[in-house]
Amino acid sequence: MSNSFNLELFRSTYQGPTVRVKLVAAENAASYLPAIPFTSSKDVWDYFATLEEEPREVLIATYLNNKHRVLSIEEVSRGTLTASLFEPRAILQGALLTNAAAFIVLHNHPAGIPPAILNRARRMLR
């Protein structure tokens, strides 16, 4: 288990949305899931910081149990430099299939985040 999201390991072991129920139980899934529960937005920010290096927008759903331990991480959509299209039902379906008590949806901004949004996010994390 690691302290940060390993995108390369995720890509090499992720089997896609058609087998996401199996992903929760798969032994190789534990290698990229965080060892500790997410207790704050800062924990999530720190864990997924490597997404900043992605050249295209990526939308990721993280499914949590009732103690906020990660059950599964799923790449919902991979887009372009400025956009990533997805269907909300794909995220809800993942939550139901993993029996999640909560979920977190996040994505990166490879084209850059407008300063006003970035400043607001930083204030929220403090």
C-alpha cells in the first residue's frame, strides 16, 4: 500500500468498468489503494497529486466504505487537454456495484486552473 496514487501501476492493473466488481476483490488492486482512510480533502489532494502530471483530462471516481477506506478507484473518463466527457450514471453504477457508502469524484486540469478557482480550493483545504 502506498501514500500516493501511482498512475502507472493503476493503468497496468486496472481492468476497466466491465469488471469493476472483480476489481474490489482482486489482489492486485490493493497495491494502488491507499493504506489509510480519507479523513479530509487534503488527504485526497495529497494522494492524487500525481494527476497533475497527466497531459489529458482524466476523471476518476473513488469509492469508499462507511469508514472512508477506499474500496476501488476507477478511471471514468479520459478526455482531451481541455475537456473530459462522462455520464453521471457510470459513477453511480460504480458506487452501487462496489457497495460504496460514499464516493469522491476528481479530475485534473492539464491546461491549467484559473487562479480564482485555485485560490478558492487552497482556502478550502486550510
